[in-house]
Amino acid sequence: MANFMIRIELSGSPTWQDYENLHKAMKRAGFSRLITGSDGIVYHLPHAQYSRTTNLPVSDVRDQAQAAAMSVWSSIQTLTTEGSSAWIGLRQATPAEVTAA
């Protein structure tokens, strides 16, 4: 299984609600706004950043993210990367937030 990071930006003048709609669409498509560290602690990703672990090739993950985002906004920018991640300063998710995800 490969780990992917996906960044989506809604071009133009999106509102907070537009991004909330994006988050819901991405969740329905199998993307998460959380990431789990090697220590088992779960963290929130930065705004409009998503993760996914799958056997799909990077181009398929990109296309699925693009389709989910395009279902809520017509002009987007998408960046999808494959591999390991390292971070500093991400906010730890509460157990309730992990359950809700």
C-alpha cells in the first residue's frame, strides 16, 4: 500500500462553505484530513490537504481527487504526491475527531 498526499486549492473566491463542501466530497471519495504518525498519534493536516493509503497508481489517486473536487467547484488546482511524510507543528486530533473522520 502506498501513501499519498493531495493538496486541493479552489481557484477564484471560494467561501468557507465551499471548502466545507470540498471536505465532504473528498471524504466520500475516500480521502482523509488526518494523518497517523509512526507513534500512532493522529494529527490534522493543513487546510485542504488530504491523505490516502491505497494500491492505486498516483495518476488514479490524482484523478479521483480531481473528480471529487470538481463535484463542488469548477476551477481547481491539484497536487498529488506519493511517499513518506514528515511534519512539525500539526495539531493532534482528539479521540472524538478521529472517530468522526
